[in-house]
Amino acid sequence: MRVILWLAAVAVAFAAADTYVVVLALPDMMAGVGLSIEELQRAAPLISGFLLGYVAVLPLIGRLADLLGHLPVLVGGLVVFAFGSFLTALSWDLAAMVVGRFFQGLGGGALVPATLALVAALYPAERRGVPLGLVSAVQELGSVLGPLIGAVVLAVADWRAIFLLNLVVGVVLAVAIQRLGRSDPALARSTRPDLIALLFLLLAGVAFVLLAVEPAALVQDLTWGALYVPAAGSTRWLTPLGLVTILATLGFVLKWGLRPGVRSVLGRITAEVDLLGALLLSIALAGVILAFATADPEMAVFSEQGTWYLVAGGLALLGFVFHLRRAQDPIVPRGAFARTPAWGSVLVSFFVGAALVAALIDVPLFARTTIYGDSQLKAALVLLEFLVALPVGAVAGGFLTRRLPAGVIAGAGMLLAAVAFVFMARWDADALRSIAATVVLVAGGLGFGLALAPVNAAILATTEQSMHGLTTSFTVVARMVGMLVGISALTTIGLRSYYAAQADLPSLSSVCTGGGMCEDYQDLLIGAAIAQEHTVFAGAAVCAAIAALLAVVLLRGAPTRALSPSETVTAL
């Protein structure tokens, strides 16, 4: 079982790496579906689609992990992640790519709560700190490996190779976890293949590949070329090959769903899972995600369209709250977050995410603004100093959780991160050339890392084991929503600071007598951009300080420590 845990941790790291790979490969992906770099706003669904899959249905997946067991959800998450990677790799238009990214997010998001709950199942509360720290470390290690993997793959192959690599790794890990799980009697499942379902799946796969690749020999053939002629409109889905793909996929789903074991599982889900509550909660989360993910920070925290997303999400949330009061067995059981450290962990996670995103986004931006110009790679390498320290802090936080209160460790870590942001808010144009900047970045990464394991340990120690998948999913949701809200709000505030500083600049003609963009005026513009980043870093310092205070106050009662010898005697 512990081998399965570490395989699951590797899967979590790989799914996390995929997020950062996409950021690096986004321009090539846009070109692959016919979008220019000037149409960046149209590519926003590639990010929001992934986030929708990752966050919006996470509570439901967490509940399924509690109901069906952690192994099926881990394997299922990897299969869905691999399927999404397959769709993305062979996408021919933006719509197909967004669908692929949604399934990637759905599968990747399922891995985190299932893995954290598996830690809770394997270790008692006082011994969870180290494994939780290691799981958090490998998850954050994905943010380090992602850009490196992306850079290596893009140097030797097309962007599609990134997602084909995801496909292979996802399938290999799914098979390995399933085989190891079958050796455990408690996790054994019937695995007899359904040949007809497999034939449907094979037919759908072959048709989809031919549809995506469009081999010239087939397209130009007088007979076989008819397979690529749409019955109506211009979409490939209405070509004969597209219709075969759709029908064969439906055949696979229906045939697979008729298996006795699958019908039994579906029956349990229908009978024991609050699907209406899950739907209302998913709509509420989707409203928040879309409101902030579609925002243009230069204009407002969220767009005009985002306002309607928030209204829809708010109405769904009201319906969810009303439903919780009437449902016999709601998706969030009554009393699930009754203890202060339980709901406190969710609140702390929100502010951790809001602060963390400022480092992930604005440290490279500061590097490009000041010393690295248009070199995105060199700017990203500056962030590595922060990212490498983060998993180190996560492991250290896990060890310390066995001896110190979770609130103290998380609070100290976030206070360290807040201090690091205060120093960042004082950086000048040459700051990154100094070793002091490296010390600040490493300290910030260590601070965030220290907070990860204690927060997860606190919620696991104060909720029932039968709800660990569900409750840990809320910490992940809170952190992701915090990142979305944080980047939108902090960037908007920072841009206003930039525009204010730019408005105070003297006219170009008064600074540059020779015409053109002289060096002195360029320095003034850089100064205005630095003022923007200072505002963002200051806002992140406030978010980190709030997280530190909340951690100390709200997590202090979590029973996460192993008893010392003197405490053991007292307890006896």
C-alpha cells in the first residue's frame, strides 16, 4: 500500500508539472489551432477549462473517494488525465483542445484528495506530518520540473509531444497502481476485460486519430476522401469519421456501463451520493472560477461577463445552502467542518493561494522588467530559486508537525513568506543581481513550504476518516480559488499603481531632446513598472500575514503532534 502511495505522489507531481508545461507551450498550442499570439484572450478557455475540471467537481470526487475507496479514484483519475492528454495532443481546433484540457484538469484534480486521504488511511494522526510533507513536496516539485520538461520537449519536438508523454506516463502509472492494488485483498476488484467494450474503444480511438491527423493519402483519395466531408456545416465532428468516433464512444460507455460491477458502483453512487448538492456546489465554484479566470486585470477584478458568472454562482450557492438544510444525506455532511481547525484549514488555504500566486506570476515579470528583457527562460530560472526551496520547506514542515502545533508551524511559515514579500516590495531595478534577492526568494519558498503539511494535517486530524477525501478536497479548492482571486485582484491593484506612476512621468519631449525613445525615458517607464510589482508584492505580504494569523488562531487545537515522553506519562 505504501508503494501505491508513492506512485500516487509521483502522479500528483506529474499532473502539477503539466500546469506549468502548458504555460510555457501556450504560444505553440495557440498556433496549432490557428490562433495568433495577438488572440491571447481567445485562448483563455485553455486555462479556465483546465481549472473547471480541476476545481469545480473536486468535492464530488472527494466524496467518491470516501465511498468507493482511494485506489479506484486514483486509477480513474489517471485514466481520465491520460484521456484528456490524448484529446489535447490530437486537437485540431480550440473547442477540441478545451475539452481535452477539461478532462486533464478533471483527472489531475482527482489525484490530490485521494492521495491525501490515502496518507490518512495509512498513518495515525501523530505520524502523518512527514508523509504529508513528502506528498506536498513532490506536488510542488512538479512546478520545478514542469518548465524544465516543457523546455526539453519543445527543444526536440512539437508541443503535441508533451501531451503524448502525459498519455504514456498516465497509463503506466494507472496500470502499476491497479496491479499493486489487486495484490491487496481489501482492494481487489474484478478486472475481466469486456472485449466488446474494448472493440468500441479501439474503433473510437482509430477514427479520432484519423480525424485529427488527416493523412494526405486518405483526404485526397476519391473514395476515402468522403470520410472527411461534413454532412452539414464545416465541423469535423459531422464528417463520417467524426460520427463514427461519437457513436463508438457512446457504444463503449453504454457497454461498459452495463457490466454488473459497474452497475453496482453506479447504483451506490446514485443511492449514497447527493448528486443535486454536488451539482449546485459545482455550479457555484464554476461561477467563481469563470468570473476571475475570464477577467482582464487591466480593466477590473472581473469582467462584465464575469459579473453574470458570479450572479449564477451566487444563486447556485444559495440553492446549495438551502439544500443542505433539507437533504437527508447531503454531500457535505452536517458537522463535517464543525471543529475550528477543519474550517480554519480551508480559510488558511485560501489566503495561502492568494499570496503564492503573486510569487509564481510576478517574480518572473519583475525579472523581465528589470534585467532580462524579453528572455522568458532566464526570468523563469529566477523563480526556480523560490520553487526549489518550496518542497524543501514542505518536508521540513512535515517533520516539525510531529513535535510542534500545526498552527505554530503554518503561522511561522506564512510569516516568513510575508517578510520575504516585504523585502520584494523594496527591490530596485538591480535587486536581482544581488545575492540578497536569492536569500529572499529561498526564504519565501521555505515559508510557503512549511505551511503545506500542517494545514493538511490539521484538517485530517479534525474530521472523520470517512470524510477525508471530501474535506481535503476543500483545502485544494480553497487554495486554487485563492490563487484565481489573488492574481486578478492584486494585478488590478498593481496596474492602477502603474498607471498612476506613468501619469506622473514628464513628457517624452521634455526628457528626450533628440526624439525617439531615449534611455532616460525608458528608465522612467521601468520605474513605473517596478512600482506596479511593488504594489503586488505588498498585497501578497498582507495576504501571507493574514494566513499566518489565521493559522495560529484557528489551527491551534488540531491534535497533529506525536506525544513526547513526558506528555505520554501525563496522558497515562
